[in-house]
Amino acid sequence: MPLIRSDFPHPVEVVENLWIPLPDGTRLAAKLWRPAEGRHPAILEYLPYRKHDGTRSRDQGMHMYLAGHGYACLRVDIRGCGESEGLIHDEYSEIELADGCDVIAWIAAQDWCDGQVATIGISWGGFNGLQIAARQPPALKTVIAVGFTDDRYATDVHYIGGCLSKDNLDWSGTMVAGMDLPPDPALHGAAWRDLWLQRIEANRPWGLIWMHHQRRDGYWRHGSVCEDFAAIKVPVYAVSGWADNYSEAVPRLLAGLGPEECRGLIGPWAHSFPMDVTVGPAIGWLQEVIRWCDHWMKGRNVGIMDEPALRVWMQDSVPPRTCYTHRPGRWVGEDTWPSPRIRDWRLFPGPGGLSETPQPGAARICSPLWVGAAAGEIGRYGDEADWPTDQREDDGGSLVWTTEPLPEPIEILGAARLHLRVASDKPLALVAVRLNDIAPDGSSTRVTLGVLNLTHHLGHDRPQALLPGQPVDVVVELDDIAHSFPAGHRIGLSLSSVYWPIAWPSPALATLTVDLAATHLTLPVRPPRPEDDTLRAFDPPEMAPDSPVIHHPVTPAHPRRVTRDLLSGRIIVDFPRWCYDHEFPDIGIRQASDGHARYLITEGDPLSATMETAYRVVQTRADGVFTHESRSRMTCDEMHFHLWAETVILENGHEIARKTWAEEIPRDHI
């Protein structure tokens, strides 16, 4: 747990709510922490997650701390969210980014700001910080992005490697639930209800938009800063965790921007700020933020740019478990990225396993639909049962090749790649590739994963049906990782044609034929670096006191569970979603949520794939009880996806709105 500090170099003044006027007359709501005297650089966090009663319980711990060290900090609700006016219709929209530039200009002009602004944020706030930087607002001096991606299509929660991600409709359901909650009359007066009713009318499942863009088109290129790294002219501090869905974006961004004004940091963490983690060890990350901002906004020589361009936690081998609260390992660094020190180790699959010698022949696989049930989550928060289980179960329906026991330890850092020549007997097919660490007792821990829609072999923007029996050459890039394989362990490569529910299955079960002579695995082997022993140690984690909150106990209605009926072939995978009950005594609001996502399929029938979500969110305050209830469901046939969703809004137990959507959307090579 971080040390809670309340003694700071600067006394802090807190403004619970202030209004930021935009050029069109809309007002955005902000909470401000600032040094009580003088003009200082500002740090902006710009999110849709309701600063008043959503992120309230964590905002003050970070922003009060930074303000106490000489920075004016603002937590701003995006247009149409929380306490801000206006309407929102999608994530990372043109108007969101334009508003962000206007907010930065407004902050820079205030008498408590010295004209310099940084952005900081995890997930959405990391995404839009980089997207706004690409627009080059003059007052923006640096971006601190945590748990983000530079590629909205292939490495977000929508289409992973061109495959339809399980989180696409799941995330849509989450956002529908959050957008229907009311503003607070303590801040808006009598206008709060009209604003709420406008939002209810405008709110619709964003997944309906995302499902109409199944390939990498202009919709996804918008906001994907990998399209033009050169547009980002300010220094970037890029941070993530190996247990997060977005870790691979850090080395990619560092390679795209260069080491002169960019630094990357990847720890063992899940989707969290590094000072307050579910997967340790935590670090004094707020002290690192201050060092970064002191260098770039106050001109202080703090030494942060003399340190390695990329610093990562080299993870030791662990047995397979569904939850880790600590990952053993050590900090290592690379002065540049890509690092010339990393060497490619080629391994060739064949009847003799994985070896350094090419092996002719062919291997075939038509995976059963239960392959992937041991996969765990995609975007992990470090909760119980987030991690993949022992991989031997999924290996039962996969092609598997292993090395001989390693004579000495091998460490990898970066992205493993499978160069694959493969033919399918069906026009639509996918491939899932896992790299595993196999202990002497046979237990198998998944190290990293890559999936690819094989109809995207020419690119994610131009899918093309496969010619049955005609081989194609593809490269399956696995997620970046730092991992140490111990001596005596074996490295395992597993390949399947199914990975449910992580990836939506193809319409028909495909048999893949792998040309072994034209296939090889490339591992990014990292040799020892003596300088790692002298890396500066991180400070212990610290935070300011959080806002007062009472966490009432909750039990998810649908706990994490995999159910497989061996007689009927029915498989059900359940994930609890946003189950909490928080009370904020200082503002008189209590908010409770219970949600879940369920994935169903029947062995042998990929067209039985079904995804369902359900959410119930209740906000209680002095003037009433406000309830959002929603459900969604997606099924498919050979040619279409079928989406249905419904939301119901209650005020003091009385229904005031009910909306239903039903759409049939053509499958686009998925």
C-alpha cells in the first residue's frame, strides 16, 4: 500500500467544481487542485468517467499530491459526461479532441497557470492525451500516458489482430450504463433534470457504431497516433504494465517517437497507476511524474533523461495461477528502442519440437470450440481469476511444439513473431498463437499471445477471402513481454484455429495446414546488461489522502466462472463487471453497480456463438433514487451479426424511459 502523505512543499487549494467555457457556449465541469499562491504549470486529466461521483475516490490521491509539489491539477469531464454540459455519441470523437485543445488554451490563460500544460491519464486519458498532442496545441508541453494504445483498431478492445474481440460489445455495455447517470443538482441547480433527460435520449450503444467498421478504415485511423508519430512534437512519458492489455504500445510508441524526448516504463502491473497496484511491486510513480514535469516544465536537471529510454520489469517464471498479487523479477533498462542488443533467435517447429534446424513437413489443426476457455481476461485489472490457467487444457485442441529443456536461462524482451505459411480449407479463418513456459513437472504458463484474422493477410484495411487450399504467408506478432525462462524449463509454441471467447469464431470450423519448412518462430533474446545492477532505485509509493468513501460489501451476482457441459457441448464463460457499492459522505451520493458479461457457445457449432451483457446501476441521493438497467445480446449466422439492446431508466422506482435497438449487420470477413 502506498504511504499516505499530507505534508507538501506547497499548501493546496481545492475547488470542487469550476466551469470551463467552450467557444460554442458549452461548459465543461472541472475539479481543481492548485498551489495556494503563485502561477504554476498545470496538469490536465480529461475523462468521461464522472469526476464528481465516478473517479472521485481516486482523483484526490494523485492530484492533491502533484499540486502539493507545485502543479495546478485539473480533472475535467468530457462533453456530455458527468457534470459537463452537451452530449457525447462515441469515444475519441472529433469534438472531444477539439474541446481538449480549447480546454488547454483556457487553462494556460488562467492567472494561476504559468502558460504551460501537461496531460496525464490512464486508458481513455492516455489515449486522448496523445491524440490531442498530435493536434499540437501551443500550450501543451508534455504528455504522460498510462495504459494506452496508439492503434485504435488492432490493439484496443475492438478488433485484436483483425479478429472481433470479446470486449467490443462488453465495453459498449459498460459505457451505456455510465452515460445514463444524472448530473448533481448541487452543481447545476434546477437545470440538472433537463440535461439528464437529453442524455438519456441521446444515449445509444456505441457497439452499434463499432460493428459497422470491421476493417481498419478511416473511422479507426482517426485517433490512431501510429498513423503519424511525427505529428507528436512534445515529450512523452509512456507507461504500462505487462498484465495490462496495452503494454505493447509503449515500445511501439518509443520506436516511433525516438529516445531523445520519450521515455518508456513497463512494470508487472495490471491496468492501474504504478503507485497503487493490484499486481506488485508498486513504485513511487508520482515522484517520477514530478521528476518528468520538473525537467520539461521547470527546466530542472533531475537526471530523468540520463536514464535508459526503456525501463521494464523482467519477470521471473511463475507457475500458472488465475491471480497474481506480486510478480517476482528485477528492473532492467535499454538505452534505445529498438535495442541493437536484442538478438533474434529463430526456432523451427516440426516433428522434433522446436529446434534451430528447419524441419520439412506439414501439420494440420481444426480446433474444438472450447480452446480459449483457459484464456482468462484480455484487459486485466488484477482481479481474482483474470489470468489464464494451465495451458495444457487449451493445448489439447492445438498444435504444440516445445524445445528441449533449456541448458541455461533465456530472457526475452520485445515482441515474439511467428512467420507462418498456412492454408485453410475455408474462406474465413483465424489463428491464435501462444508462447508458453513449461516447467519440469509439465505445468504450462502462458507468457504472451497473438491472434490474427487470416483474411487480413494483405492488411487490416483490405481483407480478402482465402482461397481454400492456397497457402498464404503471414506474420503473427505476439504481445510484447519481458520474461525469463529458467534452465530446465521448455519453451512451448501453441497454435489453434479457435480462441473463444477472446476472438469471435469464423462462420465454419476451418482446418489449417501449416507448411513447417516455411514457418519459424522469432524470439527477441536479451543478453545480460551489467548496468542493470546500478539502475537508480524507485522511491517507495506515495499518495495524498483520497476523498472520503465508504466501500459497502458486494457479492457479484455472476462470479467469474467457466461452465462446460461435456454431454451437450455447451460452454458458458462468465465475467463480473463493475460490481461495487460506494458512498461519498461529503457530497451525499451513494452509487452501486452490478454487471456481468456472458459468452456462450456449443461445441461443433461456431454459429451458436452468443455474447450477453447486463448492467444495473443505482444512484441514491437526497432528492431521489435513479436507476439504469440495460441488457445486450449478439448472435450471428453465416452472413450477419444480430445485435439487440435495451435500456430502462427509473426515477424513484418509476419507469421514465425505455429504449430498444435491433440491428442486422453484415459480417465483413470475420
